[in-house]
Amino acid sequence: MEDKKSPPKTPSWGSPAAADKTAQSEGGSAPPGENRYTQWYEVQSGDTLWKIAKERYGDGNLYTEIFKANQDVLTDPDKIKVGQKLRIP
């Protein structure tokens, strides 16, 4: 007698539908041109891009990644303002 095995199923976290559900549960889909996995950070008093990168990535030298992702709102990595919402790629 032959044992029929069903093909392995894609885990729920690995399917595009699951990713869409996650994005919707976290406030909806990403706007066109935005990565749905991008996180946002609101600048607090005393913050620098280096400090944010150190906190988020564990390496302050990666502040340039945050700057690159926010060039539409930042012209200088040393000039961030309290209340600005920055993309954290």
C-alpha cells in the first residue's frame, strides 16, 4: 500500500497573503513606492541620526542608511527636528 504524502505547506508567515494581513493589521498597506516593512521613528529631543541608528541597528555608523531613506525630508544629517517622522529601513 502506497503512503500518500501531501506536499509541504508554506508556513503562514511565508506567504504573500500573510504579509498583506500583517501590513493591514499594522495600519494598512504601504503607500505606493513604500516598503511595507519600513518602520517609522518620531524624533525626540536630544536625538541624532547616529543615536537612532545605534538604538535600531546596534551600530551608530549606519546613520547614513537612515539619512538616505529620508532625503525627501532631510537635507543635512546633522539637522533633524523634534517631531519629524523618519523612515527606518
